[in-house]
Amino acid sequence: MKPPICLGTIVRHDREYDRRKRVEQGERLEHTLRPPDVRPESEGCYGGPACGMSTIHPYGFAMAVPEVIPIAYEPRHRTEAIGHYAEGQFLGSITYAFPEGYRPDDGWEEHKRLYAVLHTFDAEGRYRDSDIWCAGTWAEQQRAPEGQDSVLARAQAHLAKLLRSLPRRRYTDIAIRPFRLTVDGVLFGMLTGEDEGEPWAELYPDRLGFGPPWDGLYET
């Protein structure tokens, strides 16, 4: 199979465009605007008491996946680009990812892509928008690992530019609701579920896991 070409195209989900498109198609507008591939919780179980996802607290009462999932700000760690800004909350990251369903084989280096990602949310943690930019592939990074033209340096510079665009930005803890979208065949979002009675939430494609006691700290 011919490997995909990563051209560094920006993918930005525009809620107003999505609304106009659905109006043109005669579709029923939901009470909230959302980008393609993002469903309200009523259309799919992303967590919360309605999904029946709970575990038993040591003191005997049930702990469900919270409707709003806390993420702790940790400088110099993988949640260092999160916080609040004038219009709500933000979550930025730089992460490698494979397309969904891809099984690594010979040539996997051309399929592993590096993304600069910025998700935004309102003050209550509802998903608003995403800027997702592909900086290049693992293979490109290995061919030129140093300097400003490296794939990693390009991704870092792009994320820094996105963060600077947020008015009254400050880095601090956030709390967001589950969401999901697919770009370039790659799954992005905060997904929730239950594994052997234990509730979980996971940020994709970063693979940061969250769970009881829901203190915002992640596991990898």
C-alpha cells in the first residue's frame, strides 16, 4: 500500500460553516453546534451516569465517569499546554499518531505522523473547535532530526503560534467533556468507557489515561 503523504495541511473545524451546511441540506439543527464526527452524549455513550459507567469507591459508594473530566496542568510534562483564555478553555499538544486501524509493517515510518493540535472548549468544558496540523512523518524526522526545519521543530513552532493567538491566555487546570473527531484517518478526542468494571477516560491520539479518583493526573 502506498504510504499517505503528509503535506502539513491545517484542518480547522468551523462550527458556523457546519451549521450553514446542515441548513442547506435541510437537516435538523441540534440545540448545540458541533463539527463533523462529534456527537452529543445522547447519540453515543461517552461517559456519565446515563451510560451506567461506574465503579465502587473504597467507602462503598459508586464512582462514575464524571460528565466533566479534569486535567491537571503539569509544566514540562505532556499537559503543559492547557489552560483558560478569554473565550473558555484550551488543550494543546504535539503528538505522533497512526491512522485508525493501521497495523505497523515495513514502511511504518512513513505512516507515523506528527501533529500540532489545539482544541478549544467553552467555560463549561463543551467542545468548540480544533486546529490540527500535520508537521510531517517519523521518517522525515529521522532523516533530519536537528534544526529549525526538523519535523519536531516545525510542530513546536506551529503550536506556539496557535497558543499565542488565544487572548488572555493563562496556563492552569482544565475540565472538559468527552468529544471526538477524525482527521486524516486519525482519531482525536477525549473518549470514555469501562473496563472490567473500572471507568476510564483517554485522550487520543496522545494516549493519556485518566481515572479514579479523577484528580486530573494522567497515566501513559
